[in-house]
Amino acid sequence: MLQSLKPENSQQPIPEVLPPEREPKRRRRKFGLVLRALLQVLLAFAILFGAVKGMNVLIATKPDVPKRPVQEKSYAVETIALVREDHAPQIGVFGETAAGREVELRALVAGEVVEIHPNLKAGGAVAKGAILVAIDRFDYEGAVTEAEANLAEAKAVLVESEGRVELEKGNVVRAQEQLEFARKDLLRAEQLQGRGTVTEQTLDTRKLLVSQRQQTLEQAKNSLALEEARVVQQNAAIKRLEWRLQNAKRQVENTVLKAPFDAIVRSEAAEPGRLVSVNDAVVSLYNSDAFEVRFTLSDNQYGRLLAETGTVVGRPVEVTWYLGNEPVTYPAEVTRIGADVASSRGGVELIASIDASEATVPLRPGAFVEVTLSDRTYPDSFRIPETAFYGSGIVYVVKDGRLEPREVTALSIDDGYILVRGALDDGETLLITRIPEAGAGLLVRDVSAGGAEEPSGSPTAETASTGSGQ
């Protein structure tokens, strides 16, 4: 086995001894690195210093270049000429069309439907006077025949009664004549009795004859009165029968339902073979030429119109129905005001009558339309685009190519325009192009129709000059 070698006469470990030459070498290497870094830093500073000095020399020795004069910005703008006149803004609202005249036809007689109009379907068009529904008229024509027979019989009885009246009138005349003769005979008998030539019995006989003739006359008059009463009764019966005949004929006429006007069928409930009763709803129609539009104005709008004229009835209205992208316009006129205030919609409901007589596209009830009508009139006002209105009431007019501010008061908004009054005159040129830098004295160039054209390659909104040359 191997054993460690230990000094024989010592129990302490032998210390490590380094060579004395290595420590000076490390120090010299470290010093060399520091010296090299310092040289690099000095070289960088020398290069930077030389570059700065060279740049200063180049700047100091550069030739002078002439500078362009500073030019003011010139904005290319559009303008309009101001016109002072009476302006009325347009009120635009939405409404719904409705039928101006509509009717629900009901069966006036009971019976079986035997005929209907070929266009008796929802949406079908029917002309005025066209037969829509026909009901079996057999029983009603029979009633007419019976009424005519009864009337003829009553008239014959009347003729008979009138004949008896004439007969009784003759009897009365004859009875009166006989009574007169009897009275004259009695008068002679009384005169003769006074002379003593006629007996008392003869006189009594003459008195009895007068009494009999008086009775006969009274009976004749009574018979005449009775016959005249029968004539009156018969005339009354004839009138009653004539009414029954008229009613029977009317019932025959009522077996057909006719269109009361040129109409469109809204709904129908009639088919051949169906039994209908009196007052059964058969067909519903609305007039194809009479339409209305219902729309709501706000309280402010309605108040302005009312304050101007005192009423809105008769005010012209324009109704526009958009079919896809194609607008169809109809003239209209306000005919009445809604019975109640439309509180749920926040305003007053108006109803206008539409004139669709010359329309190429027929209207239909329930169409959603745009309604335009004139607001109150503002006299001596200017109508300017919204782009010309700045802040709370400033507009700019162009004089000698520069802007001049004017204060105005906004009266109303009119579909992209504003009605104003203020320090403006007829014919002045108004700026309508929106310029954020707009202010008094700003240089502008009018490029409206007829104005100067822009140079090739220049911007259209504004032209700015450079501040220095290159």
C-alpha cells in the first residue's frame, strides 16, 4: 500500500510557496489595458472636435442665398349673393294615408246570392253603378205582382164608390125638388083653407107629404155622406196599396247591391249560393279617388301656424310617397283638425285631403308618406346655408377679397338653410365655404361658378406660400 510522505521531524503541514515572478506580469497587463482605453477616448474627442470645427468653418464660409418674400395665405372659397325677401321655411313631418270615403254595404233583403261582380275580391277595382251582389228576386217580384193586383182592385172599388156618390147626389137633388113641390102644395092648401074651400083632412095630408119629402131628403143626404166616406176610405186604401207596391218594387231593387262610387274592394263576404239575412255585411269599399293623410305637428309648429293666420284649415300641403328610391308627389290641402290632441305623439293631428286625380301612381290607404307644408312667413329675411353661420350669430361677407364679419339673428332652420336677419344688405357676397380660420380680414379667393379657376396642381381648399427658400 502507498503511504503519504510526511516529514519525519515535524507535525505541521508544509505551506505552499508561489513563484515570485507572476505578480509583476499581471500589473503590467492591467496598466496596458487602461492606457489603451484612454487613448481611444482621446481619439474620439479629437475626431468630434475636428468635425464641429469643420462644420463651423463650412457654415461660416457658405455663400448667401436670396430668400423669397413671405406670402399671405389665400383661401379658395365659394360665395352666394344675398337676397332680402319674405321667406317661409318648410315643415317636414311623416304621416299615414287613409281612405277619404269608405262604406260597408249590407244586405237590405234576405235571400240567396245568385251573382257577384268578377272583381269582388280584396283590392279589386269596381266602377260606380256596377252590380256587386245580386240576390234571388223571385219572391220579391211576386210581391210586386200581388201589390199591383191589390192596387188595381182597390181602384176599381173606388170607381164603384164614386159612382154611388154621384147617384146619391142625384137623389138628394130630386128629394130637394120634391120637398119644394110639397111645400108649395101645402102653402096653397093653407091659403085655400082660409077661404073655406079645403078641408082640414086635405091640409093634414099635404103636411104629411111635406114631412115625408123632408125625410126622404135627409135619407138621401145621409146616403151621400156615407158614400163619400167610403170614397175617402178607398182613397186611403189605395194610397196604402200604392206604398206597398213602391215598397215591393224597392225590395226588388234592393236585391242588387251597386257600387256607390268608383271604389276599391277592401273586403267581401259573398259567394254564389250563400244565404244572406237582412243587415249581413257583404262588402266593404273605399273611394279610389278620395284619400286623406293624417299627420301630427308639434305644439310649437301648430302654434306658429295658428298665430300667423288664425287657422290651419285650407293651408296647402305636399305629400311624397317614396316607392323605392322614386318619390311620387301629390298635392293636398288641410281640411280639418283632429278631434282630440294627440298627447301620445306630443302634438296636434291634422287631416289633409289629397288630390290624386292626376296622379300616375294610385295611392293606397296605410301608405307611410312624407308631408311638407310651409311654416310661418318671416318678412325681410335672408336664407343662407348652414355652412355660412358661425358661432352664435356671425356670418362673413367678402369685400375686396377679404372677409368682413357681420352679426345676425337666427330665425328658423329650413332643411340645410337658416333664415336670419341682421346687418346685411341685398347683393352682398356671402361666404358659404366652412373655414376654421375664418376671421376679419382673412384673404379669400372666390371660385364659385364664373369665378377664376385654380392653377394646375394647386389645392382646392386653400393656397399656402412657403416661409423661406430652399
